Amino acid sequence: MKQGMSLLENLLYRQSVQHNDTLLKNIEICRLYELDHISSKIMKVAGVFHWKHGPKGAGVFWLQQAQDASCLGRIALQLFDAVGKLISDESFKMVPD
């Protein structure tokens, strides 16, 4: 039984996180077999992947589902820095009358 569960864990880890259908099926399998720690890790991987390569909102969603406060904090700092830079750049572009 233990060997079968570790084999299932390895199989779930190797699945692609690019496609939401596959991702949702993997998470459902984790729920059926009470593999919450695996499900959380899969969601973290999906969140980081989507943040770096795909829709940013999907990345934030999966990180929220995984309850990964450290990654969400880093993303918040990145967004804050980007918005601050955008505002400061636009203020330099404005020419007073």
C-alpha cells in the first residue's frame, strides 16, 4: 500500500500544470486519496508556472489556493514596485504649463 501511494505521488508530481483540466483532475485525485500535502505542492507549482509563463491572475489564484503566503508576498512586492515605477515614470513625462 505504501509503495503504491508513493508511486501515485510521483505520478501526480510529473503531470503537467499547464492545462487546467489535467491540474483539476490531479487535485481531485489528491482529494480522493487524502493527499492534501501533494495537492498543495501541485497548486504551488501551478501558481509559480502561471505567474511566470501564463496569465498572472491564474498564478495568484493557485497560490491562494495553496495558501502560500511567502510567494504571494513576493508577488505583492513586485506589483507594488511596478506600480510605483509606473507612477514615477508618468510623473516625469508630464510637462507643467
